[in-house]
Amino acid sequence: MRRAALILALLASPAAAEVVTSDAGFVTTNVANVTAPPAEVWAALIAPARYWNPQHSYSGQAASMTMEARAGGCFCEALADGGSVEHMRVVMVMPRRTLRLSGGLGPMQSEGVAGSLTWQVELAEDGGTRITQTYVVGGNMRMDRTEIARGVDMVLREELERLAALFPRPR
């Protein structure tokens, strides 16, 4: 990931994130509201090639990102040389409501951590959809928890913002 891309993503993202760190790990929470109905948001959420930033991939191509929206399914990436990356494993699917994945994203894949990424898709009072993204990580990691938590939150917040950008925002 390039430093310039990180800075641009940080500047373009809203400050509505919550990051909590402890000796055990960290939790990030991000929320976005869109005017589209939950079914449309869900269809986009389970198609990461539509919104994933290719700079946060090994292949450099969002089109290489796929998700099998079923328990045991893979949030995976195909590599040009025939290789592949399992970014996370799908552990819960409640269509149009909850998607939960398990695993350590990015540099945490090589650490002794457990991570749970939950996406909630809820009908908002205004008839639109509220998308809540929560990532809980705990375990042994050799990196600074506060620093990695900020970086992970920035990437996940960007992915949420890119998903939300597919739909009109409430006024």
C-alpha cells in the first residue's frame, strides 16, 4: 500500500469512526447511511469487486475479489499466476441483514490473531439503509496495536465509504 494512497484515503473519509484498543486487541466501528433499500445494499456488499479498493489487494485488481455468501464461504482474491489469497472466511449469513467473516486482514494474516468482521444492514427510519461495520481483533501480534488498529480502521472505513458511494446519500 502506498503512503500517498493512505493519506488520500484518510483525508477523504469521514471522522465518524470509533477505534478502541486494549492489551488484548482492538475494535473498529464505522457507520454509513444510504437511501437505497437493504436488498440493494446487500447485493453490493457481497460483491466486493464492486467497491474494494484495488490498492488494498495483492493483485492490484478489485475484479479479483470474490465472496461466497454462505457459511464456510471464502472472501478470496485470485492472483494472475494461478495463486490465491483467502482474506477471510464467511461464518454467518443472514441475507439482507448480517454478514460475518472471520480472519486477520492484511498484515495481521501472519500474526496469531482472531478477527471477526460484522456488517449489519438495517432499514433506517427514513426508509434508507444504515450500514454498520465492526471489526474485533484479539490475540498475539508483533506490531503496535494502536498503530495497526488505526491503519486497519482507515482501510475498512474506506471500503465502507466506497460501498456507500454506490448509492445516493440521505440529504
